[in-house]
Amino acid sequence: MRALFKKLNRENGNVLVLVAAGMGALLLMTGLVIDGGNLFVKKSYLQKTANAAALSGAQEIVNSEADVETVVNRILAEHGEEGSLQNLEITIGSQLNVVLTKNVPLYFASLFGIENVPVSANAKAAINPMGAAVGAVPLGIDESVELNYGETYTLKVDSGDVDHGNFGVLALDGPGAKNYEQTLKYGFDEQLEVGDVIETESGNMAGPTSEGVDYRIDQCPTPEGDYTDRNCPRIILVVVYKPHDVHNGKLNSVEVTGFAYFYLKERMSGHEDEINGVFIKRTGRGSTVDVPATDNGAYTVSLTE
């Protein structure tokens, strides 16, 4: 009987050791889950912030480093990560690299003297010539025209400059003055891309031209000559094309080879129906396509890392 009690006591002691070891292991696993989960959440948030800063900042790399820095700092502030910027590499006209680092506090590990660990996030964004876009106006410019930034170009000619009924107008939403006026005011709501063939529109349509141009200028909130406001309808997206069907000197259709941005220079006055625009660099909503687009200063932004 005494031997039996000794055996039971020994087994109880082993059970207590196993229970203690199990409790320790469970506590360790719980601590790892708490600290590991916290690190994962913080790391994910930091990466999302870096992505947002890179994508937004890259929209300004066609302009200046100061513009890029302003946007990046604003995005970081909006996400509460003003102090996390470790490095900002800007290549004007090409790409942007944002590196964020912050110390994340630990809870379980702090019991062992490890108060925090650093986490980092890296995001790189680049621009590429726009190959597809929504919102183009029913105007185009021949790819053979040499475009220089800051110079003024005629996007639609008046009746005195036309011999064969081509005024520079494209029938994006079908023929007719009403369709032309609507797409001039609000942009074409379907996607156009490199390789698409578009019919031209005959007729001068002076009234719709005046209505469309003046509407866009009236809707722009920024002062004259300010090209930076992304909400200014005075900045228009124009199709760059090569002739597709020419018959008896009349251009019947064109093929899209790219896109370009112009700033409407002036509103219509009197009987004037010519549209002039200042050629500018700009990034916008759009995408690249399998067929390379010509580089006409209209770019899309995408994450590359």
C-alpha cells in the first residue's frame, strides 16, 4: 500500500510538471500571437501608407521635387505617419521611392526587456505614357505635330481654315452637334485606347464649341494660367492620332496613337470658333496597354515595388 502511494505521488508530481510546462508554453504562444499580430497590423498599415504616398507623390514628378514632397508629406500627415519617413528618392519625370520606418511597441516581449522593434515599408511608383483613358474630349492632334511644353496649339480650326470640311473634331459619341457639345463639356465616358479607330465629325458647330469651352472655363476654380489643380475642367485630355482613312483630301477617320493634355487658353468671343490650348505635362487616370503609346506628356502612375 505504501508503495502505491509513493507511485501516485510521483505521478502527481509529473502531472504538475507537465501542467506547468504546458501553461508556460501556452503563455508564450499567447504572447507571440499578441506581439506578432500587433506587428503584422502595424506593418500592413505602414505599407498601405507608403503605397498611398508613392502613388500620390508620383502624380507630381512631371512637375517639381517641391510638389512631390508637399504631396508625400500631406499623405503621411493624413495617415498619422509624419515621423516615419526615412528616405524619399525622387527622379523627376520618371519615378519615386518612399521608405518608411517606425518603432512598434511590444507587450509580452517587454517582460523580457524588449520594448519595441523597428518595422519598415518601401513603395516605388513610376510613370508611363498613357495608353488607355476615359474622359477624352472630341478633339485630336496629329502625331506628326511637334509638341513643345508650354506652347499654344490649335486643336480646332475655324471655318476660314478648312477646305474639306475637317475642323479637327472627332465623333467620339457618334455624329451630331448635341453629342459633340456633351463630350466637349464632360468628356467621353467610355475608354479609348491606342489602336482604336475614330470617325471624324464634319461641320463647324460654332455654337456647341462656344458652349463647351466656356462651360469648362467657368467650372475651373483656379486662377488664369494655373495648371496644377487636378479638379480644373479647363485641362482637357486630347487624342493624339495618325490618319487612318483619307479620301479626296478629307480625313474620314483617325487611329489613336496616344494622349496629350492641354490647358484651354481662352474662352470663345464673338463669332470665334477656334480652340487653342497650351500643351502641358500631366498624370491622370488611365492605364498602359500592350501596344506602346507615344510619349506625349500624358502619363499614368503605377506601383512598381
